[in-house]
Amino acid sequence: MRWTPGGRSPNLEDRRSAGGGVGRGLGIGGTVVVLALSMLFRRDLFTALGVEPGVGGAGAPMSAADSAAEEPEVQFISFVLDDVQNTWAKILPNYGARFHPARLVLFRSSTDSGCGPAQSVMGPFYCPLDERVYLDLGFFEELKQRFGAAGDFAQAYVLAHELGHHVQHLLGTDAKVRQLRESNPSEANQLSVRLELQADCYAGVWAHSTEQRQMLQRGDVDEALNAAASVGDDRIQKRTTGRINVDSFTHGSAAQRSEWFKRGLESGDPRNCSTL
């Protein structure tokens, strides 16, 4: 991806030097935001996924050397954060909505969020209660090493997906889904999947804008599609439990996630992202 280093975004909040504490994790790596979804939708998604929470270790505060080593990645994430949000600030008024930016919190091991504890093992997630995305940069290394999704545009897709949840929040989509879940509890998982697939599509809408601005390089789209597929519920379940339970999906299959990202990428129109 073509980008220009320019320091840190004013919407970036760096808590890495604060360290982290002991927390409860999934033991499946930082790939699904089960705890965040459980808190948000008031349902035990650990049981739905058939996994048990584990215990994460305490994290030491980040050293100056580690911070300096991660600075190029921090600047890249800052660039993507601003670019995604500037793009939506131009798009949303065309659909009668007003945009204001979310904040990105970088942390190490664990921190507090408006939705409860934020743990590295939960993976990146958006909290609508404080309008912040929470991210431990170590997730990207795990995404590359464990799930084979490498590349800077894979990282950009992850952040654009989480900011897609911010767009849903501004449009009232997440509130609508919560109401639907309360009135149709048997459809809870499917509604969660639809919400996640729309966020994938919104990430594709942003990617479309980068293509129009000639920011993409060869292989970037493949990186994003691979990242979307690698965190599909079917692949995660197969890798962690050896079986696939469609009824417990909360984010969508690998095919669905890449399909909806591609739909946004090809159209550049959020109206094509209707999953509800």
C-alpha cells in the first residue's frame, strides 16, 4: 500500500507503556472478539463457540526499545486510521448521516474499555460505549504467523473492519441489531454474523477509495481477501476444535467474509452493504 509517514493521528491513544494485567482469554489467539460481543449482546458466546476462557499472563510495560521498534507500524496504523475516517467523513453526509471520528487505543496485554476489560487474546474490537477501537499490535504478528495473513493491507483491512463498526454505530445499525436480538433470541448468532459481514463490506468500501486514489499496490487486494478469509468462523473452529458448527458462527464463514469485503471493494457504495 502506498502511504506517507506523517507521525501519529490525533485520534490515537497509546497505552502500551502502561503494561497489562492478568486476564481471561480464549486460548484461540486474538481472532474473535467473543468477550466484547458477549458484553455487547448480553449473551455467553464462549458457550456458543464451544470454547473455554483461559488465563492470560501479566504483561510488562513496553520498553523504550520496543516502542521505537514498533514506531513504523504505529505510524502506518495512524495513517490508515485517519484515511479510513476521512473517507467516511466524506461519504456519510451523502446518506444523511453526520460523521465524527472514533479513537484508536493501542495497548499491551490488557487495558480497560467502556465495554469492560480489553485483552490481547480477544483481538481488535470496537466498543460503541466509548467509541474506541482497541488493538494490541501483537495481533498482526499472530495474524501472519498463525493464520498466514501477512502484509500491510491485511493490517489495514483489520482496522477498516473495526471502524466499519463505528459507522454502524453512527447509523444506528448496532442499536437496531440489539433490539432484534432481544425480540428474536433464536436469531442472535445470525444477526451477529450479518453485523460483522456488513463491517467487512464497509472495509471494502474504503478499499475501493484507495484503489481510486491509486494507493494500492500489486497483491494488496489479495492480502485483504486472505485476511478476511483467515478469520472466518469455519476456519477458526476447524483449527481450534477440529470441527465446524455453523449454528455457532458469530462473524461469518471465510467465503462470506471475503465475499462481502469484495462487494464493498467493487462497488464503493455502502448501500450495497445491506446485510439486515
